[in-house]
Amino acid sequence: MTLAATDTPPLSAAASASAAATPKARVRDLRLDFFRGIAMFIILMAHTPGNFLTSWIPARWGFSDATEIFVFCSGMASAIAFGGAFQRSGWLLGTSRVAFRIWQVYWAHIGLFIAVAALLAGIDFYGNFDKQYIGSLNLWKFFADPAVPLVGLVTLSYVPNYFDILPMYMVVLAMMPIVMALARVHTGLVFLFMGIVWLGAQESLWGAAHLSFPAEPWSDRRWFFNPFGWQLIFFTGFAFMRGWLPKPPVSQVLIAIAAFVVIANIPLSNIGVRAIARDWFFVTETGNSVIDARVALKPLIDKSDFGLLRYVHFLALAYLAWVIAGDRGDNLLARGSSLGARIWDRIVQIILKVGQQSLAVFIVSMFTARVMGFVMDMIGRETGTTLLVNLAGALVLVATAYGAGWFKSQPWKRKTT
């Protein structure tokens, strides 16, 4: 969602003084949409079965991954889209604005599940393959006895792992009115709320009593993305955009610390444990110290409850990206006249468009990822075919972004001459 300027009539002197006293709306810069667009492409690759490109996504090299990018940037975008509504129209109408967005995301979630389930069922029914595709997402229960799962689907008490991001996002959005109410009293209460809720979500501290939601009525499985843990990264982005947290200075010391955190994570990452720790060194007669360290750190890097080291790693990585991108993302565009500069700027504009239409792109990407996996099952996963399928999937996301932007512009309302 982007902010659009509107024409306004000339202000009187008194109105001008009042307008000058009113805080200016915060306008998102290029970095917000650029990095959320990058996250959309990573999410597509990560959800495609048997995609060797997943060996090179951020999740393989550190504790945090594209999910943190998506949720953090969504918090920043929400501060623009909804925070302003609270400020302009009051708490009640601001809450209504958030409720409407939750309603939209809810039906997007339901539609995504139906579309993917129908795709997999259609492949199994009409394809007559040895592989059962509904089993690839563990949807056996839904198709074997759909009554209870169907009720669970519409009440969000049945949330299969592949479909768990949007429910988490809805619950976090539902916390926004609480956060805005606390901010009216003191912003310190917002950070206290964030910390208490995050602590309550840590299974390592409270066991089965930790704050979470059941993922299915027939077992004790919980939502994979615990919204009470993930709200921490969402409202961190929200707080930065609202100005409750000051933007960090560009400091050589901070750059060095952030770089150290990112590099120090590599030996304990998936790549590090598989390659460095297992095959090269840190192996002793009593065991593997790096693998043992990763096991010991599990509560702090847990993805479901959003472990603290994931938060630290992401903030370090985000700071480096923020510095490299430059003020308001000025370094992202080449703005040159050479062919290379023009091509690069065009690529950046495409990524920005994908980031601006993140909900539509995300829904399509989750469906497209299953199609890509099926296509590679049919044609093989050689390097060339895998790259071609990924390119086709990326083009689908780009087309979706431009299509969604076109529909949102409501061109049928424009006057024709």
C-alpha cells in the first residue's frame, strides 16, 4: 500500500499555522518496499519443494531469515497505513481500520488454503502419480474426514504449517489497538507490553503453559509461528516508523559490532553446522563442539516462539542493510545514463513494486511454489531446469504485483477524453 498525495485548496493564515503545528505524516522510503520485495522472492524459493536455491537464502547463513524481513517491514508499513488512522481519526476508527484489514487477510488465508488444497487434490485425482501430493502438506486428515478440519479452518484452530504466516499476522494486527492505547499513556508501556508478551510466549520458560494457539483439534501441536513471540519484531518495525525508537546513527563502531554478530552466526548456522563444524574442525573425541553449541542455543534460536538470538541477528543484519542502502534508500538506485545503470534501476523499480503489493504477491507465491514443485517433479531438477522454473515463478510474482497495482489504481474511475 502506498501513500498518495491529494490536492487541497489554499489554506488561510490560521489554517496554515494549524497545519504547521500538526506533525507531518511519515512517508516510507525505498528501503521498506525494496527489502520486502526481496523477501517475497526468497519466500517463493524457500517454499518450492526440492529447490536447490534454498541453500543460498539467508536462513542457511544465520539464525534469522526472510520471515523476519517480511514481518519487520510489515510492522513499518502498518505504522504508515494504520498508525496515521489512529492519529487522524481517533482510537475507535483506527481500530475499525485495523479490523477491516484483519478481515481482508482472513479471507486471503481461507482462499489460499482452498486454492492450494484443490490444486493438490486435482493433481492426485487426475494425475495418477505414485506420489500423493496432499500428503506433501500433511492434509490427510482434511480430506479423510473434513468436518472437524473445516470447522477448524474457519475458526483458525486448524492451521497447517504451510498456512501459518497469515494467521500469525492477523493476531499481531489485533494487538495494534492495545499498543496504540498504551502509547497514548506513555511509549514506555508499549515496550513493556512487547517484552512481557514475548516472555510469555517462550516455551523454554513456561513449558505447555506458554502463550500460544492450538494448530489442530486432534493433537497438541501449536501454531508454528507463535504470534505472541513474533509481535516483538513486528512492533519493533512499527516503533521505528512511528518515531518511538530513534533511527540508529551511522557509526563505525555499530557497523563493526553488527558485522561481527552476522559473521559470528555463520559457524552456528545450517551451512556452518553441515560444512565447517561437521567436516572440517571443532570435532573432538568427546563430540562436536559447534553442533553441541547449536543444540544448547535452541531456545534462543527457536523459530516458532521467536528466540532472542534470531532478534539480535536480524537487527544486526538489518542495520548493515540500512547503512548500505543509504538515507531513504538513496544508494539503491544508480540514477545514471549508462545502460547498466538503467537496467539496474529498472530491476529495483520492479522489486519495489513487488514489495508494495506484498499481500497479493505472498498469496500468489504460496500457490505458485506448489506449482513449481510439481513442474520440477515432472521435468527434473537439473540446474538449468531449476533456474528456468524459478525465473518463471519470479515473473509470476512480478506480474501479480503490477496487476494488483493496476486494479488498486481503479483506472475505470478516470475520465476519458
